[in-house]
Amino acid sequence: MSAAEATPRSLAALMVGRELGGAGEARARAVGEAVLELEGVWTPGDRGEAAVRGASLAVAAGEIVAVAGVAGNGQRELAETIAGIRTPTEGSVRVDGKALRADPRAAIAARVAYVPEDRLGTGVAPSLSIASNLVLKSYRGPHSSRGPLLRLRRIRASAVELIHRYRIAAPGPAAPARLLSGGNLQKVVLAREFSGRPRLLVAASPTRGLDVGAIETVHAYLRDAAADGVAVLLISEDLDEILLLADRIAVLYEGAIVGSTSRAEASVEELGLLMAGGHDPRAD
């Protein structure tokens, strides 16, 4: 291939060794009822300041809604609010029509899956085994424990099956998670979250720091989840990723949702302007 014929997509396909999935794959999905409903949510940041300011947003079953924004504009706090980690001071978070209280266990019970932006520090427990990480959210269930005792054989067997299904390159289920590459760590997180049969998946910067092959794999998992009827909230700074995957796009600036649009009507210029705090010319 000559330099004149090369495109970013063709080069990425050569690096991965296969053709990459296209944006058209994300559009042929049936969209159901709203799974996530945020209404007027205000959430404080680590220093007590308002990090999320009056956010209202809905995500339906089978839909990928992306939240675009420059880092530090409330994305982490928004994701943690939905995942039950952070307590909002105003507004409501509803999943399948039921109010979600600020408790990670309540979010797990509501089948909210969460892929945090810090996969090593928050997504996994680095010193624990891959098998242990895969049951961090389900070890209290009857499949993984009986009373106070863990069913270690079942946990190991499940881990072996998930390692195979998600193609996690690892020495085995007993290996510490910290030994894995970034892409394989993310596969561990996704395998664990999808094991809970989620109704809602919150994915915060899920491809940050990954190589081209791992990025394509993560994108495929997000598309497949939506195709299976999962409501997907993608939080990302990467406009190319957002335009590739999303059905609808909302822009977060200084904690507030300052604009939203469908993928068909979106443009990089308008989204970039909103992300920088500029004015959406379509509002005139």
C-alpha cells in the first residue's frame, strides 16, 4: 500500500490483522424502554464542590448513549453516582423505573455494570488472582459461596471458562491481576461485569491506554452488549470513538449537560465547541 492510499482505518486494520468493525454495525438495533433515567442530578466532587450540576439524561435498552467531555468536567463523578459510589445531593437516579440509592450493592442488585476509567486502581484488585477479581461482585451468591465459605472449585472453573470466552491472555486463573497487560485487565473487568447479566453498562474511558487490537475488542463488546438489549452509557473524551459507537451524544461541560444530539446530526466541530464551553450554533 502506498502512502497516498493509506488511511487511519486501513493502517489500523493492518496492525490488528483483520478488518475493523464499522459504525454502521451500531445502528441496526432495536431500542426499548428507558433503563437509566437521571433527573436534575447534582453531585459533589472530592473537595465538596458541585462536580455534576443538574444532569438529566436517559438511556434506553439496546442504545449506546455517549457523554463527551474534556477530562475533569465531572465525568468520573457522574459515573460514580450512577454506580452507587457517590451520593447526589439533589435529583434522582432511576434504573428500570426504580429509584437507585447511593450504595454499590444496590447498583449491583439493580444489575448496573460499571467499567471505571482507572482499571488498575479501581477496576481490579491488582494483588488478587484473576479468579478472585472475576467474582468480586458475585462471591456472596450461591454459585460462589455457601454461608461463610467460598466454593473455590466453582470459582476456579468459572474463571477458566471466562478466560477462554473473553480470550484473556493469562498464565491461569491463579495469576495476580497485576501481571496482565492493560487490554487483558480490561477484558477481566468486562468479563466480570457482563457475568452479572447487566441491564445497564456504564463504561468510563474504556479504551484509554489500549492498543489498536484491544480497542477494537472493547468496541465489539460494547456493540454486542447493546445488541443484546443492554443500555450502554459510554463516557469518553475520544470523539472518534464516540462517533463510531454512539446512537446519541450528550456533552458535559463543568458538570452540566450543555447539549445533546443524535449521531446522524453530530459533527466533530459542534461537539468540540461544546466541550470547550462554546455555543452550539444550532440553538440560534
